[in-house]
Amino acid sequence: MPQEDSQCEKIGLVGLGLVGTAIAERLVGGGYEVVGFDIDGARVAHAERLGVQSADSLAHLAGQVSRLILSLPDTSVVLEVVEGSDGILQAESLPDCIIDTTTGDPDQTAALSGRLGERGVSFLDATISGSSLQVKEGQAVLMVGGDSVAFEKCLDLFDVLSPKVFYLGLSGSGSKAKLASNLVLGLNRVALAEGLVFAEKLGLDLEAFLDVLKVSPAYSAAMDAKGDKMLSGDFAPQSRIRQHRKDVSLILKYAKQAGQELALSKTHLDILDGAIQAGDGDLDNAAVIREIRRRAKRKDRPGQ
């Protein structure tokens, strides 16, 4: 929890989507004032109802705070928000530290950290493993790269967000860990979806079968987070298929650079592309089961 003298500190937050809003709720609940910015007015209005103050511009926001958190779709948006013509660096006074929770490109993240360091701003890539619901409940995992002194100075914020915080080394390390973690997590989800559809084809009761899976050697945390959603068809987004598709694309990019063949992830990307083409891109990642079912039905058709 934050120190007593930090209770009224203002924390900047850029990006009030699913994860950004969950971060805001954690910080407000931890005793911080949160000043937010988003280009979507509806998101801003929702955040204000949760106790978040709003800023008129990125520069206005940056000039009010010493620490600022980013929760954005990808690295290109991060670069525009930080270095663009209307970005954070246009503020008269700059934050001491920027904490980027975006799942981004590790090399570009490290390069941005270097440029910000020249301006006297510490930059931490603090990627998050977990859905917006898990962030809201304080059950996500934070993987942090960047200057160790800046990390120590921000432990009060990290402790409010989650008890599971790992410092992994130089800038870009958090982003690299997130990609490797998402490789495993994504495959766990798609394996669960494929296994459930297979069990369904065999005529098993899926609720009973899921109970078996959860206590069997096949268990993964994806069963707790997504199993019931897959069975009920509740695909209200806690994390979106379209966003994970971006992550898998980055995973394959860096695997190619490292000379590693990721056959399973290539298949996973194809499944995600099919889901997006079918109109499921903005649904929760659990909706990948819909694409598995569609493919199973096509195989069932005569002549297919």
C-alpha cells in the first residue's frame, strides 16, 4: 500500500480502456488521486464516475504529475502519446517517471527509454499478465523492466496494483517477458477451447468435464479464467481477441529474429485471424471457442 505521505499524490493515467480503468480503480482504492486522459469521451465519463479526474490534453496531464502510467494498445500509440506533436513531451514540466503497461515491441521500448532518459525521465516497461478483471481484483502479475532505482521508487504503486511484482532487468525486459508469457497463456486458452469442443463431439457433459480438467494434470489457470465463459457463451470482454492477435504477431516477429520456429503459435495466429474475420475480434479471448466450433462444423460437412 502507498506510504502515508503519498496518499494524496496525483498519478497520471493515459488510456482508460478495460485495463486502464481497472488500474485507475486500484489506485483510487489505494488512496491516490488519479488524473486520466483518453481520446474516447465515453471512457473518460465512465472513469470520472469511478473517481478519476480528467485532463484536457496530454501536456496538461503530464504537467500535473511526477509519475504517469500508460495503458495503450501498442507501441505505435505509445510513441505518439509520448513524442507526438501533442504528446507528453510537449508539457512545460515533465514527469519524473513514466510507467508503460502496454504490451509493446521490446526493442522500440528500450529505445524510447533511452531517449526519455536524455530528457531526465525514467521509463519502466511494466507489462501485465492478466485480464482487466484480474487487474481490478489485484490478481494480475506485473513484469517490470528498466532502471532499478526507478523501480524501487515506484514500488508503492506496484504494490497497490498487485502483490505479484517481478523486476526483470534492463529496459525492454518486461515487454520480452510479457511476450513469452502470452505465448504460453494464449496456447493454454486455445488448447482448452479445442479440448472442450472435442469433449463435446464425444458427447460428454462439458460442465462435468471442466470440473475434471481443473483437478487433472491437464490443469491450467486458463480453465479458471475462461472455462465458464466458454461454456456459458458469455464473451463480454475482459481482454479482447483482436488485442491478443497483435501480441501473437509480435511473438512470431521476435521468434523469427531469434531463429526459433513456433509452429503452435503460427496455428494460433491463424485461428485468431479466423475469429476476427468472423466478426469476433472485439469479444473476450474466451470466444476463441467459437472459431474452434466453426472449424469443426466445416470439417463435418460432406465434401469438406
